[in-house]
Amino acid sequence: QILNNEHALRRARALGADWVLHVDCDELLMLPAPAPQFFAGLSARGCTMYTFCNIEGVPQAADSTDVLRTVRLFRQSMGHVPRNPTAGAAFFTWQLRLGGWFISYENGKSAVSVQHAVKCLSV
């Protein structure tokens, strides 16, 4: 993945792109503005890397032909669960039921400014 990332960064530079973000085919990126406007805003504020928080969709049916359109249940990483009694009770209930909480990717997705990115350190 690191080699693919470094290759993508070189290609992005060659093509004149400003930002790079890897989005898998089973992922959806929802921005508060069109992508060019959103990333231009980050650049204008001097931002060179931006990490998006993952909100995982939980498919409701194994035979769904379009999970991105049909998913209605989402789960957050533990770091983003509100710290209040109601959330705590729900968290405890799910821990008892499942024996854990969030067994998936929690690091987020990072976009990097092509101009400032030097080397991929991890994925």
C-alpha cells in the first residue's frame, strides 16, 4: 500500500493535482462543499494534510446490490462516542451483546497536499 501511495503521489504531481486522497470502491466521501472548493479552502488556511473520521456503514443484507444506497445503520469509532450517561449505557449494552465494540478500521482517511507531501510513512 505504501508503494501504491507513493506511485499515486508521483502521478498526481505529474498531472498537476493539488491533493491526493485514496478512496476504496466500498467507501463514500461526503464533503460539506464540492471537492475543489473544499480542498482549496484547506490550502488557503495553510493545511497540508487533513484526516477524515471514519463512520462505518453496516450492511443490512448480504445480498444488497448497492450497499452505499441501502445502508442505514452506522457506527462510530470509540473516540467519537459522546461522553454522557445515555451513550455509556448504549456502549455497555453493545459490549455485552458483541463482546467488544468497534472491530474495524479507526484511523481515518488522510488527504495530503501534493505540493507538501514528501514520503508516505504509513497507510
